[in-house]
Amino acid sequence: MTRDDSIQTAGRTAGETATASAAAPRRTVLLLLTALSVLPVNIYLPALPKIAATFQADFALVNLSIAGYAVINALTEIIAGAMSDRYGRRPVALIAVSIFIVASIGCALAPNIGIFLFFRVMQASIAACFCVALVVIKETAGERQAANRIGYAAMGWAIAPMLGPTFGGVLDEMFGWRAIFVTLALLGAAILAISMRELKETSGHATRPRGNYFASYGQLLSSARFWAYAACMACSTGTLYIFLGGASLAVGTSLGGSSAKLGFFMGMVPAGFIFGSYLAARFARKSLSRTLVIARLSTCMGLLLGLVLSISGVTHVLAFFGPCVFIGIGNGLTFPAANLGVMSVRAHLAGTAAGLAAAMSIAGGALIASIAGLFLEKAGAVPTLFLMLLISASLALSAALFAAFIDRRSANSIADGEPAESW
């Protein structure tokens, strides 16, 4: 891999900082944009059977609304990040929310399953707001303050999908499934109005990239530092996906087949993520790579404890879910540091980096979970599940250590008076 021209975490020019500070939006609008980017993922899931009945469609066909949304979501992250670098953060966010509003109305009024699926996929445009919010935070704050703000934004990002299914289920019971999409459209309209007033442009015309998009991606993909942070995110996401896919298979029978109990205990991991994000927001004083190492070590230690307990024959439900809480805590700490890390590789490509890393994280996490699933065929195989979790978490720790090595090497080069370079 080639060396980058500089390690751009050192800061921005005084002019860029002044511009960013003047354009700094209120924290609320960024929290709302981040939450809205994930709320549509699962808010409508309790209503899937009724949607299938309304359109007299096969349930498997309706389920395409999940897979199709996920694919377009990842593509949107990649494209929108690069567009925000080239055309500005504000217009990309406003267009994304506008498309989301139209798509939500289309879902609510859809007369057949084909039109419903079309507009449902269009809803994925809101994913653009995720990377835009992260980049705006970075451009309107110093590194430590940015980690603090992203930590608080991550709390909203975690809470929204936790409450989404419950909220959607209530709307479905009271008013029917179409009310879910009407509500999403209204939320989108409210956030659009707030964004038009509060969200200011933070990228300067002089710093916007020129040339084709592929060249921008190439600059990032040629950086070992980008790969280190992105790989840490992907393996951390993979650890979460392995847990989500294997928890019910591993301990479902010990809970008497109760979905309510399983859902309660599985909720401990998202709660851990919120706590980890809170810690990241409150104690964002260490270097990015050092924070990553601490985060990944905590997850590995928790999962190692779980593996030891399971091998020792301890079968209490808390002996499984207790150690798994560290998946959430570690990911909550990882989220702000890793995203700031990838966005700092090339300051003028922050949006491209955020979008590309997010897509790589989703795809990489899914790949890791799919491979682990091949070893999780037997119900009750708790030690095997913990082993798969620990392997994925160890890969994330290795990536974090590599990121720390690269950052230290670059820092030493600067201290020695050499040209600031990173791999």
C-alpha cells in the first residue's frame, strides 16, 4: 500500500476551523438525522404479516422489503458520502430526507406489493443522513469534542431501533400498518423543517475534491490507516451479528421457548452499546487508536469469561448474556473512535470515507456472521458460539492494535521533524 501524503488528524487550518465553528448546527438536529437514518429499518417489522395479507402476497415476497432495503442502504452510504464531499453536506441531507418523505407516503398509499416494495427501497435514501451527520460533527468540533458528540449521537442511533418495533406495533394495532409509514413521513417532514433552519454547510468549496469518484475511493483504499479502522468496525459489527444470529439457537431452549424473555435478555446488548456510547461521550480524552484498543480488549475479556463459564458447565442464563453485554459496551466505545479515524485519513474526503467505511462495516459484518453460522448448527452449542464471538472480537482487536501502531509511527515521524506521513 502507498503512503498518504499526511496524517490529517492533526487538525484543520484556522480558516476551516473558523468556518466550521460559525456553521456549527445545534446538536439536536444531528441527533435527529442520525436516529431517523436507522428508525425505518425495523419499525414496520411487527406489521409484516398484515402487509402480506393486505396485498395477498407471499410472506417471502414481503420479506424482500428487508433485504432490498439493506442492499440500497449500503449503496446509499457509499454514494451519498462521496456526493457530500463534492456538493456539500447540507444539500445531500435535505435531498435524502425529501426523498424519504415521498417514499414513506408512497408506502402508505401503495395499492399493490410491487409499488410498496419500490417505495420501501426508496426509503433507504435516509441512510445518507448517517454519514452526513458524522462528517458535520467532525467538521464543527475538535477531535476530542467530536468524539464526545458522536458518542451522544450513537446513543440516539442505538435507542431508535430499540424502540422502533414497539412503536410500530402500537401504531399497527391502533390504526393499521399504513399509519406506520404516515408517521415516518410526518417525522421526516418535521426533521426536514428543522434541518432547513439549523443545518448549515460545513464543507468549504476550496477543499472539495476534484476528479472522478473512483480516484477518491482509491485514495482511501490505498491507505493502511483507513483499512485498520474500517476492519475494526467490520469485525466489531460481525461480532454483534454473530450474537444476534446465534443467541436464540444457543439459549432459546433454556428460556422455555419464551420469545418475551429472549427479547428482554437480548436487549442487554443494545443497552450495553448505549452505555459504551455514553462512556465515549463523557471520557473522550484518549487517542482514537488507544480508545479502540481499550474497547476491543473489554469485549474480548468479557467473551473470554463467557467461554470459560460455558466450558465449565455453568448454564445460568446470565452466564451467557452477562458476558455478551461487553459486545455492546465495546461497540459503543468503538463507534465514535473508528468513525473519526476513517474520516481523518483524508480531511477533504471525510464524507466518502464515512460512507465507504459504513458500507464495508455492514458487508464485512454480514460475511463474518455467515461464516460463523456454518459452525452454529446445533442448538445449545454455547461454547461454540462464544468461540466464534471471541474470534471475531480478536480480529477487531488486532485491527485496533494495527491502527495504534500506524498512529504511533506517524506521531514519532512528526516528533522527529520528518514529513508527516501515514501508511
